[in-house]
Amino acid sequence: MNTARLKVKDYNSYNSSYTTSPMAQEGNSVIEGSFYQQRPLTVREMITRRINKTLTFFLGIAIVITFVSYYIAMNYEAKLNSLDNEIVRLDSENQDLQAELDRLKSFNNVDTKIGEFNLLQKAQKVIEVTAMNADTTTVVVPVKTASNKFNWAIGY
């Protein structure tokens, strides 16, 4: 950019005909300023400008694509986090249900073993004792039908 600075201090020093003009009667005017002189562009400058505009356009498109990709990636990550939280919740619930199932199976195993050995039988004979006969009470020892090999461990 070429700038030219023009200062006009006295019209009388350049031309004597200016002294009789109406401009000269107003006083000595000063014109100052920065004047842009536009010169024709060279072919190299035009090619450089065209390449810069094209590259700027492609850069803008790349930035827009990057923002859209980032938004999509963040949405997928949020969905994955919610699915991960759901999996952790379901796994914890599954562990609780498995523990409850194991407990119920162990009660079922114990019930089955008790049923095999008939440990819970109804009384075959009922003995009634009066209070006056308290001195001669006899203790009836029930006969156990279970063997010593029975394990009382709870489990499968």
C-alpha cells in the first residue's frame, strides 16, 4: 500500500492566479491525509489470493465437520455411560437374586434331608400327667432314626 501525503500551505507560492480565486480568500487551507493508491494486482498476487480463499473455505468446512463429529462422539459416550450404569445396576441386582436363590436352595436341601430321615414325625402316643403325679413322671426318650452320617451343612 503506497500512501501519499499532500500538504498545501500556501497557494500563492505555487501559482499567482490562485490569489484571486475564492479559495485563496478563505485563507491558507491545508489538505492532509493518507491516500491509498491502488495499483493493479500481479498474476502471482491473484493466484495467492485465490489459493488463500480456497484454503480458508476448506479450513472452515473442516472445523464444522470437527464440531459435528465431536458432538456425535459425546452423544455416543453419554449413551455408553448410561448403559454402563445400567449394567452395573443389573449386575448388582443379579448378585442379590443369586444369593437369595442360594439361600432358598439350601433350605430346600435341608427340608429334603429332613424328609428322608423322618425327623419330624407326629407323636404316636400322648401322655397326660396330672399335677399330683409329678413325683413319678417318666421321661420318654424319642428314638432317632437319623444316622450319624447325616451332615448338617447348608448348601447343595
